[in-house]
Amino acid sequence: MRSKLKIGMLIFLTGLLLSCINKNEPSSSILVHHSGALKTIMSGNIAATINLDSLSKRNHLYALGATENLKGEIQIFDSKPSNSFVRNSNLLIEDSFNLKAALFVYAEVEKWDEFIIEKVTNKDELEEIIFEIAKTNGQNIEKPFPFLLEGQVVTLDWHVINWKEGDTIHNHAKHKESGLSGTMRNTEVKILGFYSTKHKAVFTHHTTNMHLHFSTDDDLIAGHVDDLLVPEGITLKLPKQ
């Protein structure tokens, strides 16, 4: 009888200990998937790695990337594409899944938690703030996670790539200069980002833990975010824990 009581007590205490440990662990993460890698692109391989049609039926899909041959930028917000291309020196926005990507990062997020952040003067500050908010609020920062920014930016520097066929020498500056670029001021935008400390030269550049794309609220401009100035009070959204 005593032996059975000891075993029962041991099982109870083990369960209690595991419960306490689990409460201190970060919540389970939203799965972030990627196809292709920036280091592969920088080596000169800009061929397609995924067909977006294969994801067209996904619910609450959020994604960003670059099209095959680096002929445009991909932005998908809640399963609605706002992909951007350069045609005859003009910016063209298309809402189709009928294209392929050389680089593609995506996740499915049904619900988000909202936070109000302070004024941010550049991407480096934004990176630090997002990390701290995510860590404080139970996001598993050991794994990549998506986030959204919604509201008016003071300024936002952007570009849409349009790579010259046959050019095999790649660098970040040439990518920015190959297509269209500009600076928006006092504009309402939605920004999709993916954060990771482990994917430099994969889906973030080697100097940052973030990759950001945007679309204006009217969907007239969309593309890659190069830098930004965010006023106090913009909304940050993280996957709901």
C-alpha cells in the first residue's frame, strides 16, 4: 500500500512540476515557412522556387517576397495579394496568385494581439522595439514570427525591383536601383514583416533581423520597405498567444 501511495505521489508531483515549467515557456509559435534564400539570389540564381498558385486557397495568409527573375515584389495581406511590378517605368499593382517567386516567406495568422508603440526614427529602432514587445508578451523569439504595423508613417522609403536580364552581379544597392523607388510622407499604410534572429541571408539581409514589405491603404503603392519614420501611436500586431 505504501509503495502505491509513493508512486501516486511521485506522479502527482511530476505532473505539477511539468505544469509549472510549461507556464514559463513561450507559447507555441505560428509556423513561418520560406522558399528560396537571399544568399542564393546574391550568388546569381534568381529562378523560381515556388508557385504561388499552390497557396491560393490558404486562409489568413500573410506573405512577402520577390518574383522569379526579380521582376517584382510580393505582398499578401490576409490572403489578398498586392503584388507590385514595373511596366514602362510605371508602377503596376496586381492581385493575382498567378506568378512564381524566387524568394517567398509566409505564415497563416487568424488572430492578432495589438500594441501601441512609441515614435520610431528608423528600422534599427523598430527592430529593437518589436523584439522587446514580442519577448515581454510571450512570443517565442527563438523562432521566426510575422508582425504587422498599421497606421500613418511620417516617411517611408521604398523600392520595387525590376532586375535587368543578364546581369549576374548582385548587391543590395543594385537591387534598390534596378526598378522604381520613392519616399512617401504622412501616408496610411499596412506593413508586413517577418522577424528572425536565425535567418540572416535567408529571408532577412545580413545586417538585420527583419524583412518588411508594405501596401498603402488604397493599394496604389506597394513594395519593399527600405527605411521608415513612425510616429507615436502606430499599431503593432503580433500573432495572438
